[in-house]
Amino acid sequence: MTHFAAVSRFASLVALSGALALSACSSTGSSTSAGGARSEDPVKVVTTQNSPEASARRTGEVYLMRGLMDIFSRGMDVMAAKINRAGVYAVSTSYTEWQALADRIIARDKAKQVSYPIVIMGHSLGANDASKMATYLGNRGIKVSYVVMFDPTEPGYIGKNVGTVVNYYIPNGDNRVYKGSGFSGSLSNVSMGGREEITHTTIEKNNALQSRVIGHVMSITKTKGKKKAG
């Protein structure tokens, strides 16, 4: 993949995002209007709630990051809703919020308010920052148990204190994820190339991938107050 091709891909995404944004505005009138698509954006939860795990029935905190302009990645919102319904706290937000989210987790960990395991997911530009957020936390002593990336647009690197990492990607230049300094977990780059039903803008909406990911989240969390056998 040449630099020109990579730039062209990004430019196409920007152009498409503009068209979709205009379409959204014409159909809803306002992103904050009653009943509008953004009126109950779950990102508001994380900025107002000090202990987001407090109302969850199961352990764990799941942070999902959308891509460019929050337009392409609404599958992340769907997964967040499914995970919340299953009893695990989950929030879907913009990729631009990754460091603010990480810093809140670090501060809450010091106050012993974090409900482990920590899970991070991202799509597109959000996938780029999922690896950055996990490594940022890991370097500061926060264990991240599960990281999922849906078609990042650049190579990623994972550092220490990170457990299982899965990158579902469509080969396009080098958009795989690599082991960084101190990484000792499990890393899988799973190519979705050749599957016509999976594109950059549909990959995180794929039901089979969503089910696989959510299933793993449920396998590493547990009902609160329930002690492990033995």
C-alpha cells in the first residue's frame, strides 16, 4: 500500500462522512432534538458518573471507541447496549476521548473504584487508539484483560499488562497489531480479507463478530458477589 493510496482511503472516508452527516441532519433536524440519534449518547454517562460499575450486575468495565466523526461506527453503540443489557458496564464514545477515559480509570483505580476486568474496543480510528489506550494504562500499572480492534487504519503496538488482543482487520497496507515492549499476552491478527459482506464501514456491525466478542466479555466477567469455586 502506497502513501498515496492510504491518503486516498482517508480522503474517501472524510467525503463519505460529510455526506452521511448532512443526511443525518436533514432526517433528525438536530443531534440533540427529542428522539434524535444522539440525544442519549452513552458518552455522557462516563463524564458524570464517578463509579460507572456501581449499577452493573456483573464485574468489568468495557470501553468502546467509535471512528471518524462518530458516523461510521454505530455498531460500537449496539455492542455497548448489548453488553449493558447482559449486566456489564459498557460505554461507547469517540476515539478522541481515549486519554481522558484512561486518566479517569487511573484516578479511580487509586481510589479502588475500578471494577475489573478492563476491556477496550475500537473501530477504525478508534481501533488505532484502542492499542494506545491499552498500552497507556498498562504502562501505569492498570491491567487490561481484553482488547479488540475492528479494522484499524495504521499498525498498532501493545505493551505490558495487557492480556488478550484480537485485531479483526481488512488487509490494507499494514494495519496489523504487533507486540510492543513488555507484552506477554495473547495477540491475534485475524484477516477479514476476501469476505464481501465485511467492509471497513460494516465490520463492527457484523453479528457474528459481535457475538464472538461479547461472548468473550461474558466469559471473563462474573456475577458480582459470586465467589469463584475452590
